[in-house]
Amino acid sequence: MSQPDLFDIGAQLRRQFAECRRARGYTEDSAQQATLEHLAHWAAWHLAGRGNSLLRRPARGVYVWGGAGRGKRFIMDCFFQVVPLEARCRMSFQAFIQAFEFCNAGPSELRDLSGLNLPDALLHTRLLCLDDLELQAFHDLELLSRAVEVLLEAGTLIVLTSRYAPPVPGLEPFEKPGVETASRLFQGRFDVVHVQGSQNYRSSGRDEGAMGA
């Protein structure tokens, strides 16, 4: 398979987004479009291997956040569908945590995370997309931090969505060490993109599973 071209990938993502929007009868949303533009540039850069470019290299992860109903899941639907990678995986954040707990002897025995095992589904994953990041306990943050470190070291690209702004997506307030752990997790590793649209599509009765997440 030939190496994908930077501009071809970007154009393909933009075209797919427009087709998805038209197929569902959605009007154009500038906040969603800006988020997709960022994802298109990010994916194209990494997949086209532009490591020697003089332009700034994007982080290996993207953290997309915004309030309920802003279309985060719709954006992820389109992005995941069109990215030209066979070795890609998408799951909810809770399924992600459960998968790691299962292959590492369960939550009660997760003490030393230095030797964390990857779930089978992620062993050869080139792109991981996580929906609905929300921390329920400090344990989730510890596990997420180590898992992200292992995945990035393995060369995996990560896109995640959340209703919450980083560094602490969910349960608050954490103890100070928890906030510091979260800050180290995202700083320099993730581009942060805020879907800032004022329209709540969920409350307006649109398809909650697609446009309104």
C-alpha cells in the first residue's frame, strides 16, 4: 500500500464529513467543521510521514471536548470511517478501562502499573478512538495515564472525546497529586480541541447517537 498523501487525506476527511452531514439532513456547523479541520490536518500529517517538515509536528493524540449535544460523536463517526488505516479500534472509555483491568488480573490486583499488559484488541492498533472520557475514580486516572504512555510508546495514535475540559475529565475535585498526574498525561501529548458550538443538538431532538454526543 502506497504512503497516503497529506493533502489527499485532508481532502478526503473534509469530503466525508460533508457527505455524512448531508445524508443525515444536518446543517453546517462551524464549530464542528473547525474540529474536523484540525483532525484532518493531524491525521494527514502523521499518516503521510511528515516528520522532516519544517512545520510544527502535531502531538500524537487529540483531546476533543465540548458540552453535551455539540456533535462530538458525529465527528468521531465520520473521522473513524474515513481514516485510511485498517489497524484502528474504537471503544467507549469504560470499555477501555474494563479491557485493561481484565488482561491485568482485575482492578483489585492492579498495583504496579509499570508492567501493564495491552488488551489483545490493541496489540497492533495504529489508531485508537475513545468516546466519552469521564473519570469515575482516581484509579481510572492512574490506569489511563499508564495505558496512554504504553500506547504512545508503541506508536499508537489516540483520539478521545469528553464533555470535560482537561486536565481532569470528570470526577472532581481530585487530590492535588491527581491533578498533577492528569496534567502530565495530557501536556505535550495531546492537542486540545474545544467544540465550542452554541447549539445543543441533543436538546433539539436530533439523533443523539450521532450528531448530539
